Amino acid sequence: MKRTIFFNNKPKIIGCSAVAGPKESSGSIKDYIQIKLLDDMFGEKTFEKAETKMLFSAIKDCFFSAKKSESEVDAIISGDLLNQIIASTFSARNFSCGYVGVYNACATFTEALTLGAMMIDGGYFNNVVCATSSHFSSAERQYRYPLELGSTRPPQSQWTVTGAGASLISRNGEGPKIISATIGKVVDFGVLDANNMGAAMAAAAANTILTHFIDCKITNNEYDLIVTGDLGTLGSRIVKDLLWEKGFDIEKQHVDCGELIYSIKEDEYQGGSGAGCSSVVFNSYLMDKLKKKKLNKILLVATGALLSSVSSQQGESIPSIAHAVAVES
Amino acid sequence: MKRTIFFNNKPKIIGCSAVAGPKESSGSIKDYIQIKLLDDMFGEKTFEKAETKMLFSAIKDCFFSAKKSESEVDAIISGDLLNQIIASTFSARNFSCGYVGVYNACATFTEALTLGAMMIDGGYFNNVVCATSSHFSSAERQYRYPLELGSTRPPQSQWTVTGAGASLISRNGEGPKIISATIGKVVDFGVLDANNMGAAMAAAAANTILTHFIDCKITNNEYDLIVTGDLGTLGSRIVKDLLWEKGFDIEKQHVDCGELIYSIKEDEYQGGSGAGCSSVVFNSYLMDKLKKKKLNKILLVATGALLSSVSSQQGESIPSIAHAVAVES
């Protein structure tokens, strides 16, 4: 069984863009976000249409950032948290490129990056965009309660990021390089609380990071940063503990996009989550640091809780997954 | 812009399996289905759990058919129609392989085959399983009405296939070969009727088939069969008309898995549909004919309607997609 892939041709990320809502645009990475929204409706009538427009805008701006026209892009690989990933399919409707829909919950961004890097590295395509989105209000009403109910949120909960991010991967051009990827396996820690997804996802993150270290014959010191997707404060503590038990102390290198994105002060509690969380942080803050060579090598590990409201109602625990992508400046 | 991929190493489909419900197991391809269910609950308490078990069984039987143990399989690429593709994620939980979740509605099977063929052809993995499922009862209650309501179905509607299919693609071994693939783009024909998905998907199928012919510099005569996924009777007429207008008369080569799977006599109306439709027909009937060299070369074009109940309620039309995979005996 093989889970880690090495990209000999080192596909390059030549363009990126992040679109973020008002809360995300006033958090700790505000200076790096390319498109900041004044309100989370983005001029649309529904949350779902607003999310679609955010994803469309991130992809469009990503073309621009890579100095590529739409006709030069072969495929868009994207996914989101809405049922039947409609933010992705409806935004892809506006482009003439091929479309590949993916879903691994909040791990979708690194899933897309892995597939995109294969398409470029293998010589199948020349330019591919990888993108994901999420929206606090569309996620709350789909997964939890309508906002109008004013339900109280428990302290172990996270705040779904309103945002979208996109990366353009290419054979040619200048930009940070994707050097390897480890695909995740589905891990079930037995967590039943759908409000405590950080704990559920921590085991999957630990499994993927450990597999990556072993397959690449490296330790945590190989990377400047090991960036998990949206474990939040509690999940981050768990993943560090789990890896420490296996002999790897990632304390110095570890950051979590969910912990990073907000200046936690209100009811964000454990921090951000959502398919847009890692893609917004990667395509703004992290890409900026990589391009300026302030970071040399990072491991991005987006994490996803593979539940649905139906599976929870039927008494199921929460299977989780994490895909890791190594990027070099 | 590039949409067609040629696989120089010709990945081989060395194992396959199809699991089907009672209605599907008594239709025109009944003699080819590997696992036939006596009732659509498969010993489970809910339709969703039954669908998960079907998909799990198809994957497990596919390992067996390819004479591979679980530890030899690197990744499972799968998707289904349930919200958050839970049939796929919960069935993948039972395997130790890597997992890649995909979603392009009923076009998911050829999307998975395309990605799987890239992974093998590019040398990234050695053995990959591509699988999809759908279930009439879980789809009806999620997309339309609970069965208990006894709603009348309109004559343009199709019947979601209760079934799952899986193919094991490998670098080595014996079996039909994947020679090329054309990825679909999202096409919107402006159809607003969520009961008439055949018409919505026909335009996407025509676009992909035409692009495939042009990119490969071939005509319809290249193939023994051009097999669409689940256009049904009406959609099949439309795709033939659309291609005839472009100068390709596919009448002689065209069959549709949705038309093929049932002996239409009751309220299946236009025929079968669902992510399991093309995967059940391909992994039973078509694979049998390819293995016995009664078919030499076919083009499988699964078709998907990328709507959700939310998008329909918000007045949106139905964007569609089709991915084509060419298989040689």
C-alpha cells in the first residue's frame, strides 16, 4: 500500500487568490487577503448564491494573479460543503474549462491540490485551478440550525469560515513548488458529538502526518511549518499529543489555520473551520510568505469530518480524513 | 485548453463487481450482475446504511475479482448521491487504503475512472479502485418526497438505480485497457424541471462526445458502442439529435445504461438514473463483453445533473456534466 506521492516535475503554484467575509477580513491575516467582503451576502439574495459568487471570484482572480486567460486553463478542481457541492458546480458553470468535482469536507483543498499536482506532473494538463469555499450562514442552516433561531453554540464548537481560496498550478512559470503529497485514509476516533469536530479530525491528521514522515524518511524538523486545516484549539492539542506519543514533537512547527484566522474573542470558541478555512489561509498568508521566501518548506494538512446531518441522526460517529501536501518556496 | 488525455501506459481494469437491488437484478442485464439483493434494505435499518453496505460489498468483491488483497490496493476513489457522499465515506471507513472523495452526480463513475487511470498511468499508484453507488429510496427521500407520501411521478422522470459498481485499475495484469479520457465541462441547457434530468444532461453529453471526437481526430465509427450514463429514453433522443446536427450520426453505436438496465414496464418511465446506473452496467454487462472480446472498443460517457434541492428551490436551472472514458478489450 502506497500513500505518498513524489512529484518529480515539481508543479508550480503560479497564482493564488482568497476571498473572505467581514469577520475573516478583520482577523489576524487581514493584511494578506486579496478580496475582502463588506458583508457576507456579496450582493446576492441567498447565502448559497453568495458562496457561489465568492468561489467564482476567487477562481477568476486566481487566473488574473497567474496572468493566465480562461482559455489557457484546462480544468478546475473544486469542492465545498453544500449538499451536492453546488457552490462549486454553479461557479464552474461560468467557465469554459473542464470541471472535476471533489468532496472530502474540510480536507477538500489539499485533496484538490494533490489531484491537480498529479495532472500537471504527469503531463496530462498544463494549467489547473484548485479551489474550495465555505460560508458560515449556509453551513449553519444546512448542518445545524437556521440563524434566525438564535441557538446557543457549545464551547467546543468552531466557526465556519466565510471565504474561498484558489491556487493555479502549472508546469511552467514561477512560484512555490509542490514536491510531495500523502493521501489520507478514513479514520474514526469514535467521536459522536457533531459539535466537536476538532477532536474527531485530530486522529486523521496524526495518521497522515505520521505516514508522511515515515514514507519520506523525515522528521518534523524537515518543515518550517506543519499547518493543519481546521482542528481548532482543542483538536490542535490532541494532534500534538498523538504525534508526541509516536515520538514526534511538532509543537515548534505546528500552526492551525482555524486557530490562525480569527482574533478569537467572541463565539468563535475553538477557531475557524470549513472547506474555505485552509484554502483562504494558504492562498493569502502562507503563499505570501512562501513567495517572499520567509518560509522555505511547509506541510499543509487540511482535515475533514466526513459526516452528514443524516449520519449523525442515525447515531453514527464521525469518520475523518486528512490529506497532506508539501510545498517548497 | 486541453480536455482529452491519452494514457500511454494503458491502465488495465483487472477486476470489477456490481451489486444491484431486486428490480435491477430482474432487468435485461440480470445474468451479468455479480451480487443480487433480495430486498433493498440489505439487512440494514436505513436506506442510507443499505447503500453504504452495497458500496462496501462492491469494493470488497472487486478486490476478490482482481485477486488482490486489501493491503495491495493504494486508494479508493468513490462518490455517491447522498449529501456529503456518506455512502462513500462510511464504506471507505472499513478499508485501510487511502481515500479520495469525488462528486459529479451521476457522472461520478467516469470522473473516478479518469482520475484512477491518471494515478496508475502516471506511476503514482499501483492499484486503485473506482466506485459509485445510488439507492432509489435514499435518493427519493433526499431529492424528492418520502416514499410514504406515495407521490405520483411525472412521465419524464427516471428511476434511481439501487446498485453499486466498482472497478480495480492496475499497472499490471490482464483486462480491458483505458486508452483515453475526455473530461467534461459544465453545460447548462436552461432546463428548470428537476424531473427532466435526461434533457438537462443531453447537452453536456453531446459537448463531451463531440470534444472527444475532435481531440482524438476520430468519428463515431471508431467505437463499437458509445454508452451514455443515464440520459433515459428522452435524453438519448436529444443527444443523438444534437450530435447529428454537428455531423455525427451515433444512432448505430449508441446505447444508454438508463435505457438498458430495466425492462421498462411500470413507472420507471424514461429508464434508470443515478450514480450507480453506469457503474452497475459497466461493471457487469459491459465488462463481460469486453473481457470476452465481444466488444472491442467502447466509449463510456456517464452524465450528471449538478443540481441540489436547494438550487432548484432558489429557481436555478440544472447545470450538467459528462466525462468520457475510452476502453479497449
